[in-house]
Amino acid sequence: MPTLLPTDQNNNPIPALGLKDSGAHKISVTATSNRNATAFSAETQIISLYATVPVYIRFGSGAVTATTTDHFFPAGVYYDVAIGGDGAAHKTHLAVIREASDGTVYISEKI
């Protein structure tokens, strides 16, 4: 079956998404929960995360707040996360809170 995706040496498609223009976000990580100021686009179904320090994360609406009982996300890992699509509710924001020290979470919306 023909595909527009890049292929590996065995001609198997490699899933790949592009970076969305104006889809870069940066969240300061502190002892207080912070979230992205601009909502993720309604068309965005995948985001990539990278944290400079270990953090706890929670997805939700513009009022979402993270706590230290939420999902742990380690530092130094580049990871793709689904935020909607295929009938799942679309998440518009990500809240983060530090584990031990301040840092930054970088987010890229994918198309």
C-alpha cells in the first residue's frame, strides 16, 4: 500500500507528524501548579513533551491544576502524548508542578 510517510530500510512506514506552526508552548515549573497560557488547538491530537526537571502532570481544561499525586514525568525524556481524537474528549491545557527543583516543560503541538 502506498504511503506518504517516511519508510525504514524494510520499506515499513514510520509514523511521523509535523510540528504545528504557532504550536510551541513553554511552562515554568515551580512549587505551584502552572499551565500553558494558550489552549492547544482543537485540531491537535498529539503533543510532545520535554521536561528539564522531574515533574507531575495533569491534562484538562483552562482551570486544570497539577498536584504531586498526579502522573510523574521524568526529566530529559521526549515523549508524545494523545490529547484527543477518535471520540476521546480534547484536552486543552497541561498543568505541571515540580518534584524537587524549578525548571521548564517544553510542549510541541503535532499535526
